[in-house]
Amino acid sequence: MVQLFDFEKPIEQLVQKISELQKFSADKEIDLSQEVAVLEKKVAFLKKEIYGNLEPWQKAQIARHPERPNFYDYIPFLFEDFIELKGDRLFADDRSIAGGIALFHGIPVTVIAQVKGKGTKENIKRNFGMPHPEGYHKAIRLMDQAEKFGRPILTFIDTPGAACDLAAEERGQGEAIARCLQAMSGYSVPVISTIIGEGGSGGALALGVGNAVLMLENSFYSVIAPESCASILWKDTTKAKEAAAALKFTAQDLQRLGVADEIVREPLGGAHKDLRQTADELSQVISKYLVRLRSEKPEVLKEKRYQKLRAIGVYQENSKKTLGISEKDLTK
């Protein structure tokens, strides 16, 4: 059964009404084509009205839709001759991160992605897309290989956040993420990071240090999940909707703030409504940036990546006088 959100139910009610009229028309041999046509126009209008004015929390719901395409769904549409490479050569193979080598528009590339499962059984196998340290170690191994052979790196982000269980902490989760950030900042090959669903916390940022950061239209990228934010600020997870609005984490917000370079369009209702259309849009946008970045010199790529990160956010330096702090206060 297809999952429907509350804001989608008015559309589904009209669709069911159309189906009932068509069945009644066929059974009774009555021409109801005009009535059906009127309702179809209403459905088209309602889709544009609802999906064209989604609130941040509604976008987050679409980004988390259980049928939303994951990395493996996109492979046949984006790549040729994909060869998956497993293991971190240190501990284990983390199934919440997949990676390997492939051809993208005839260009050899290294691809790395966080992967959620489809259904409970696969989600458990992939730890719901939350990588352990060995997942990030695997990512670094593959990216180092890409640097060695001069292959562009394409990362695909879709995670609620890194694994936060005891085993992950014992194996150095924070250090693994930090090493990923450090490694990505120093590569001399083009790096393109695309958020295809959830982009949660440091677990997402670990694969997000790119020369270009792309976001699917209904994806989000945030330092914290809205539920966690609501729990901290209001001690009430039911205020996740308010937290989502305050976080400014949608693709549209982040493009305006200079974090995302471009938004990849999705079909009305989300990527799960038409995988091929979404993949075609994504392919075109990645290709545009890859062509541009491959023309840059290695030292320029590194410097621009650094400057891109430095340009994110704003800060203000205040003197002690401006803050109203005395020398006596500072020595207390």
C-alpha cells in the first residue's frame, strides 16, 4: 500500500472518485467522460497547488518517503559498468555506504553513497542508512583511490545521521567523520556532492565537502533532525514542524544561503513518482558541473573548494567594549 501524507489525501480522494466514475461508466455503459475530464483538471490543479507550496516539514516527509529512490535505484539511469567495491580493509564492510567505480557519460568516476533500505528487513541490514566508522573508512579508501587515478568523485547523501550506538563510539565515529572531512578538503580531483533525500548532521556532512553541492528539490540538509531539534529546544518532539521551519534546511533555503549550488527538479509529489524523470534531471545537472570542474586545474579545484566552505555562514566580531564586558568580568 502506497503511503500517503495528510496533505496528499485531498488529491487521492479525487483520484478515487475518478476511478469510481470510470468503473460505473463501464459497468452501466454511460458516457461520463465530461465529468471525468472536469475532475482530472481539478486533480492537476490541486497537485500544482499543494506540491508547489510545500512547507519545510512536508518536504522533510517527502524526503523520508519509504518509496523514495535510493542510490541503487539511480545506478541504471546514471552509470554504465558500475563495479561495487566493498570493505574498509580495517574492520568490516558497512552496508549503509556503497561505492565503486563506473562510467558517467563515458567518463570514469568514483561514486560513493549512503544507502537506506526498502522495507524493514533491508533497513536493518543497512542500519537505516546510518554509517558506522568502517563506512567512512571505506569512503576514504575509495576517494583516495580516485585521487590516485585522477577520477572525479561523485557522492550521494541520504542519511538521518551517522550511527550513534556504543559500537560506533568505541570504534571512533567522530574521528572517522573528521578524517573524511579532512580528506575531501584536500583532493585535487573534482568532487560533486548531491543530497538525494535526508542530509542529517555530521553523518551527511562527511560526504558533503564538494566543489559543487546539488540538492534534489524535496531533499533537506541540516545540522540536526527536526525532531531532535524540537526535543532540545522545547523538550517536545511534537514541535518538529516548527523546528523544520526554523532550521532553514530545504533545498530552496540552502540555495539562497549559498550552501547549495543548484536544485535538481523532481516530478510533482517527489522523486518516487517518476524515477526516470528524476534521474534524467539529475544526470543533466551533474554532467553540467562535471564538464565545468574538469576544465579547472587541480590547485584551483582545491582552493575553490576551500573558499566555498569558508563562504558558508556569517559571523561578527565584537570587541569587549561592544559587548559591555569589562576587564574585571573577564578575570572572574
